[in-house]
Amino acid sequence: MTKKYDGRNLRLGRVLARNPAYTRYHVTYASGSLTISGILNVPTTPGPHPALVLNHGYIDPAVYTNGRGLAREQDYLARRGYVVLHTDYRNHAQSSKDPRSELNLRLGYTEDAINAVLALRTSQYVDPDRIGMLGRSMGGGVTYNVLVTQPGLVKAGIVFASVSTDTVDNFNRWNRPNATAAAPILRAYGEPARNPEFWRNVSPVTFFDRITEPVLIHHGESDSTCPIIWSRRALSALTAAGKKATLYTYPGEEHAFSAAWPTSMSRTVAFLKQQGL
């Protein structure tokens, strides 16, 4: 929250694909001292366009490739007139390395998403006053982090099948079972029960009162990766804080949406239009 951000230097590289609806570029931009890679889909219709920064879920950086993740969303949104910047995050694809990323609980990904918005504002293709953010799974957590740390940065937030907004839940589910991953984190910050202030302060739910944007949440009722209770709790906390939030649940849908995905995306675009995006 106290950091200064100066996302800049959005550079369009080679054309990765071209179709009648949009052109897909390899891009890089600056995030602090790091360079972050990603992809940019630019509609062929006249601009400037509304835009979305997309935050992907967890994919092992060792196998991750440029623009991987949220492939359906990248295409769908570009075909409906949105410039789409899908960030690779630090340590992914052609992005700079950050050896402290895991110890820092991947909060660097949040920095990269904030700087993606700032870099995108400088694009000739984008209306700088009409930028939203969408994230799924881990990227949903990144999106919540952005909303609480930089209120007013974007006009709306959309999360799909998000991780918990309480970082302790995420640590217990994914880090704690892996002693090699958990040990340095616990040495640095202590057990949640022994250092609750730290763990509260790295949990976005603690700061939901800061959010100024409407939030749309999608979650499958059969999600075995990120339990739907996490989104229900997020909705309750947002509502209790007096924020505008909507949760759509999808019976039978797992973590990666299938049959209900088109419905979730039509609802997403309708929501964006309501916010002037």
C-alpha cells in the first residue's frame, strides 16, 4: 500500500497471431526494476478501446510459456472489443527473475499486475480511464490484492474460482504440506497463531474496507481446488464492508469451468458494460 508504482515502457514485440477480430503481440513492460513479459490482444476495430489486465492462476514457472493461462478469456474478450494484456508475472516466460518471490508470498505478482495497468494506460490503443482487471484461481487472489492496495486503479474487478482472501487458508492448503516450501516462510514470519498480525496484514480480506470498485465473483460449486466457501466468505466480507459485490455460483462446475463457461463470460461482459467498460 505504501509503495510507489511506475509501470511503464510497454513495448510491442513480434506478432504472434492475427485474425479478423484482433492482433496478438508479444509484449514487455517495466515493473519496478524488473521487465515483465506478456501478450497483448488488440482489436481490429477503431480505438481507443476499453482494456483488461488478466491475472492467470498457478502454472509451474518451469513449464509456463508466454501468454499461457486464461486462453479462452483472452480470445473471448478481444473479440468483444477489449484490449487484453495477459501478464506472465516475474519468474515466468521471458520475465525477469526474482529469487525471493516465494519467500515474499508471491506478492511480487501483485506489483506486476499493478504496473501492468499503469503501463497499459500509455498505450495508443487504450482508453486509460476504462481499464478493468480479471483473475482466476491464484490470479483471483492477485486481483483482490490489487483492489485493496491500489483503490481506484481500475474500474472493476472480476474473479473466477479464487484462492482464499485469508492468506492463512492458502498457506495451509498449499505450502504447509510441503515442508521444503513451508520452512523458510515460517522461519521468516512465524506460525499464524504466533504472529497473527503479520498474517492478517498479508490477507486482502483484512482491508476490504479500502475497495472502491464493484467486484464480480464466479465459482463452481464442485470446485475441489479452491473450495467455494472461500468465495462465499469473500462475498460476506465485501457486503459487510458496504461494497458492491455479486457472486454467481455454478452447480456441478469444477475449478476449470466447462459447460457454464459461456454463461460466466456473458455475465462478465454485461457486468463490464454496466461499469462503463
